[in-house]
Amino acid sequence: MKVEQLRLEHYRNLEPGVLRPCEGVNVIYGSNAQGKTNLLEAVWLFTGGRSFRGSKDGELIAFDEERAELTMDFFAQERQQQAKVTIANGKRSAVLNGVPKASASALIGSFCAVVFAPVHLSLIKEGPAERRRFLDAAICQEKPAYAGLISRYSHTLSQRNALLKDVSYHAELLDTLEIWEEKLARYGGSIAGERLRYLSGLSKEAQEVYRGISEGKERFSARYRSTFFEEGGDARQLAGQLRQKLFASRREDLAMGFTGCGPHRDDVEITIDGKSARAFGSQGQQRSCVLALKLAEASMLRRSLGEKPVVLLDDVMSELDVSRQDYLLNHIGGWQVFITCCEPDAILRMASGAAFEIDKGRFQKEAPGPVP
């Protein structure tokens, strides 16, 4: 999967223009607030997702303009394709290969990318909810039906939690808990099974990436930590274990008024050389962990797609030493990568690729080495 050309009109602070990236590493550099992240965000919108910065659609249009238009020529599914995203009246619309789509989200699956942004450092720095969210979102890209499973589990969990609160006022409702627990265990077992399967592959890929980033000096590990099982198993076995745990903790849950075990309380433990990356990792190590997970996510997506997604790395160079920067610039072979940074010195270390300087929303291409 390759971006061949990106045309922008009235998008954020970017001047109208055309970006023609190379097939390898593309460095986008310039001072702060010049539009580097905006360029990556524009590419990301063609995945069908919303802004990875959490911006509303109306905020993507340049000041004093009524609409923004983005057009991308790209190669995917063994053919040349073109997509167009229009932002007007506070919402996005899309056209793919000349055919209008029902919504911009209908582009999902046509063009795929993986993005790293500073906000994703919360994967390490924040609590378990961020890591569960990352894992579930990654699985959804691979298996869209998984989103429905998460939704059914969340609905059933809400019903059980409401019942736990109501039982203190209506004791006769106690007998109905088993009905909701049966459903919760079935859905929860399937979720845990998918997470274990995915994390097994993701962890192996991330270990290899981290080994390259750290030049083999540090060892990365990601392990699933569950609230209802010690060892893994298939979905049926995990459902049985969750069912037993729900029954055993029923009195405690009634006292608290909520369900204290299940996939909604699980975590992913990330360590460097056996120590918690969250508690003991340096800023550079934590950033390297998230990078390893994101690049591993790209590898996992490649397996399911049969082709490599585009990799978007925003403000990735800061807090990384020279050797770790070198890995990103020169050792991600075979992928189309877009990297933003403030320091123009970074492009001098590129063995090949392309560089684009952005100044006040205008971008121009420079070639630091032979373009692949």
C-alpha cells in the first residue's frame, strides 16, 4: 500500500499544493506550528477514521473557508486507486474511484495506515483502560466483527451492574443474576480469547522491533494480565473460568455495586528487562515501547491485509538518542513511512528517502539521498 500523490485544498493551515512522496521513508520537518502534523492527519483521514488528534471535522477547514478538499492517488489491492475527502458543513464525505460513498467511514479497509502520535504515549504512562483500548482497536482493524462483540459485552455488563445495585432494594431480583452472568461469561471469554491470540503475535513482533531500536541492549515484553484466569485457553475454557469467578465474587460485587472482574478490568503489562516500563522506564524507553507496539501493529495488519499499511510517525524523534533515530530513518525497509520532526539535521543521516520542509503551511521537497 503506497501513497503516490496527495492534493490538498484549504486544509487547516496548509497552503494548497501537491505532495508526491517516495516509496520509502519520507521526513517532514520544520519549526513548530508550521503544519507537519496536519499533513500526517490529512493522510490518516483516508483510512476512514476521525482525526487522531480528536479534532472535530469542522476544525479541519482553513480559516475563512467553507470547505476543504483532499484527493489521494494510492496503490492498494494490486491496482491504482483514487479517493477524495470533502469537509463541509461540519462533516466529511468521500468518493472512492469515482463512486460516492455513504459516509467517509466507508473508506475503512480501502486504505490502511498505522499512526503514532505523542498522545499514544498514554499507552505506557496511563492506566489499564488505555492499553485495553489500544488492543481492542487493533483487533477491530483485523476483525471488524470484534467491535460488535465488545458492544454486546458492554451492554451486558451495564445490565449486570444495574442489577447489582437494584438487588439491595428488590431481593427477588437476585435469581436473575445468573442469566446475565451466563451471557457476560460467554462474551467475555470470546473477548479474552481474541486478545490473547492477538497479543501473542503482537508481542513477538514488538520484541523484534524493540531489539532493533535498542540495538539489542534491552529486552521488551508484553503480557496479558487477567482478573479471572492465570493461564490461557480457548474461548469456551475462558468463559467457564469467568463464569466461576463471577459466581465466587458475587457477594463482593453486590457490596460494591459493580462487576470487579472480567475483560473490562484486565491489563497488558509492558516491561523492559523485566521491569515495568510505566514505573521505571525513561522517557526515551517509554517512547520506544510505544513505537515498537505501533510498528508491530503494522506488521500484524500486513498479515491480515496481505499488504503493508502506510506508517505515520508524528514527532517521533524527540527524546530518542541518535542510534534509535537511525533505526527509524534507515532500518524500516519495505514500508512507506512518513516521519515528522523539528530538526533538519535528521535528514543528513538518511541513507535514502525523501524530505519535505514545511514553512508557514508551504511544503517543498528535498532529496537527502537516492529515492527508492
